[in-house]
Amino acid sequence: MKNLLLASVLILGLAGLPNAACGGAWAQCGGENFHGDKCCVSGHTCVSINQWYSQCQPEGAPSNNASNNNNNNNNNNNNNNNNNNNHNNNNNNNNNNNNGGSGSTKNFFDNQIYANPKFIEKVNSSIPKLSYDLQQKAQKVKDVPTAVWLAWDGATGEVAQHLKAAGSKTVVFIMYMIPTRDCNANASAGGAGNLNTYKGYVDNIARTIRSYPNSKVVMILEPDTLGNLVTANSANCQNVRNLHKNALSYGVNVFGSMSNVSVYLDAAHGAWLGSSTDKVASVVKEILNNAPNGKIRGLSTNISNYQSISSEYQYHQKLASALAAVGVPNMHFIVDTGRNGVTINSGTWCNLVGTGLGERPRGSPNAGMPLLDAYMWLKTPGESDGSSSGSRADPNCSSNDSLRGAPDAGQWFHDYFAQLVRNARPSF
């Protein structure tokens, strides 16, 4: 009842405000610790979904308020400390079960996939330094589609240029701005300063995508986050568990309500989580329950890793079964094939020696693997995983199995790119 009253107050209180700076359809317009525009454009009303999230919904649309989905304050406390959630109550409310289902009924990877111009530029910078044979191969590599990472403050401003350049092609974005990302390591540490800032990134990106209604977008949310939620025991990760779950729920709720966006949560890889699929399913279910308007098409795996397609598909099958068992059916999967052309058994994840480019990106790549939506180069091949020196040094990058001389994570690593091209399977 309190949330219903809040919804009414918001609706009546905002009725007289000008619409110039108000939120568009499905934008956030209120909630605990929200400091953005608390009004909606004409034809929409601000409706309270739960304690921490109110949304601009079309007038006359069925309400998704707290009375309908039975969220309580203990389940949805999204302050930055995030220590007050009652985890025992998050999963079992029968009136608040989002079954996850496919947000998009179509596999957007069956469409032509967009090639990231930044990857082309980086490959062009390496070509003059390569042998003649590798130069010829690199000329072909540069036109292979790769994902666009949204991983720094200014990235939200680049979304429009990619959508415009892509036209009718499918653009694959990877959102990597969750606060305290990479909480169990150092190489890629960073992200948004707090949850509200993160929500602002999500809202800005969603607003831009809505301005290109004919675009086709794949949105992959937050590599490694789900893996750390399931297995990480460090104080850094434990302190942000609820914040991370709430951030993922917010991303799913916003992007997963858009008809031209197909959302995938990242699920690490089988060597990491293959023995924990029941726990993965439980966490995914909790995230979806707190995203009442959003759906996901499935999960991505093997980002920045080297696992074989066959081993990852076994992981996909286990995940699909575990998710269906908790009421999240019909999940589909993407596997990162950018660096798994050579099968190497190693626990090293940082700039592993001996790796090669793998299968080329394409949709529905194997009739014998019906759960698989795509092979895709998600980690940008040639970008460093991290460095063994400097302020962002990670001890994992000092392994004997790691290629030396690497720059910081995300920076172009020419020697590693040359290795990937040289060892590509299938070759170029």
C-alpha cells in the first residue's frame, strides 16, 4: 500500500511539470537515492515499481507497481552499502517470479554483424610491423566483426555513431561499467563510481538506442560479475554482492524491455562455473525477479578466455537445464571464439602464450548445438588482459604462461595480436 501511495503522489505531483527534461518511455523517474529527472514526457506517468525504482510508463498501460509484483523493502534495498537485503525472501515469492524468457524471439546474430571500426584501426596500426605473410592474413582479420565495449565514462557518447554506421547490421555491445568491477582482481578494476551513476549510464545508452528504433542491438551485461557473485569470497567482492545484483537487475529491466535489444547476461566460462550451475541459476533467477519489466535471451560465455567450443557447449547444456529447473526456460548462448583456436590446458587467463584466433563470428553456427545463438569475437583480439607492472599490475599476469611485455588491460598488445593471427584455427 505504501508503494501504491507513492506511485499516486509521484503521478499527481509531476502532472504540472514541464516535459523538456523529463524521462522518456520506460526511463527511471524515481526511487531511493535517485537524483535524476522525476517527471515523464507527455503521455507517460511515473509509476513506482518498488522502493528503489520508479519508471515512466505509457498512460493506460498495465501497472507494474509493488502491489502487483509483491516486492518488499527487504528484497530491494539498493543503497550503496547494500547490506540489508533479506536473501531468504528474494527467490520464493510466487507473485514476483519473472521467468526470464527470451526478451527477443529472434536470434539477432542471424543478421549481418557489425564490424567495429576501432578494431580495424588497431589492426591497421599493427600491419606494418608484421611479416609479409602475417600482413596478408591481418588484412582479412581486420574486417571480422567484433564487439563494442562500453567500458569508460565517455563510451555512452559513442553509441549513436556505432548505430548510425551499422545501419541494418546487428551491433554487439558489451556493458562493462558496473561499480567495483573486477572485484577479485586488479587488471580491469574500475567502473562507475556508484549505483546511481551506473543507472545513468544505462539510461543514457537506452535513450540513444530508442532514437534508432530500426536498429538491432545485442547487449551483453558485465563480464565476470556473475562468476564473482557465485564464487568470489574476497572482502572486496562480498562487500558489493548486493550492489552488483541490483545493477544487473537494473540493466536487464531497462534493456530487456526494448524490442530491438537482445540481452545476454555473462556467465564466465565452464572451467570456472561448470561445477556450480545450480548456484548460477539461483543468482540469475534472483536478478530476473528484481527486473519485472525485462527479459533476457540468454547468456554469454568464454569472454576473454580460451575454452573450446565443445567444452563450453557442455556448460551451456548444464546451465540451460539448471535455469529451466528454477523457472527460467528457453535460454540461448553465445560463445567467445576470438582466442580459442588452439586448445591449451592452463589456469592462466592473462595473455596466455600459444593462443590463436578461433571460429569466425556467425549466427546459428552449428545445427548440432541448437542452444547456441552464435560464435562471436567478444574480447577484442589483440587487446591486453593486463600487465605485470605499473599501478594496475596483476600478479596473474606474471605467470610463466603469460606473454611478457603486456600493457595495461584494454590496451593494444601488438605481439599478442601477431601470435593470435599466426596461430589462427581455422587459418586466414
